[in-house]
Amino acid sequence: MTKASTGKAKPAAARFPVKVARKAETGEFETSKARVRAVMHAAEHSGLLGEKSKRIGGRISSALLEQAKKHTGIETDTDLIEFALASVALDDKFAETFRKTRATVDPTLKLGF
């Protein structure tokens, strides 16, 4: 978290503002910023964004870094790393669970539509 002039860390919602809009060229909704905010909000509520006492470093492709920033709308390296780690830490294993439950619903079940 970054610190405001008061010295207190800003909450994730303040660091990851969201404006959901449509792409001018395709008309599709840009949802990546909403996803970033949702992940960071969940990480904050899960207690994953506490005191920052660890430091990490590594070398990566500048193209990878720029594309990730462009895709997410995140501007700083630190916030991008924090988002990436939160995404991994909060993985709900949806795809794995979906595959395991495939074809387990009774095909004669009336769903009402």
C-alpha cells in the first residue's frame, strides 16, 4: 500500500479506482480494471494486504511488464506485483471444480426456463 500524507496506508479501493467503460473500437466492456479492484478488495478482506515487510525482485521482459500494465490499468510495478500475487493467492480453482462437476447434474432436472 502507498502512504498518504498522514502516513497511513491507503486502502486497496483507493489505489485501484475503477471506471468501467466500453472500448470505442469494439463496443466491448473493459472489465480488467473491475477485476483488479475486485481481487484487491478480496485480498484486503482476507487479510493478505497487511504490513509490508518482504521485498521481492527479479528480471522480466519489459514487453511483459508493459502489456500487463496496459491490460490491467495498473501504473506501478509494486501494485502490479501485488495484484499478481493476490490473484494467485485467491485462486478459487473454478476451472478444476467445473471440470470435476461436469455432467453431474441430472439431465431431467427442470430449471424453470
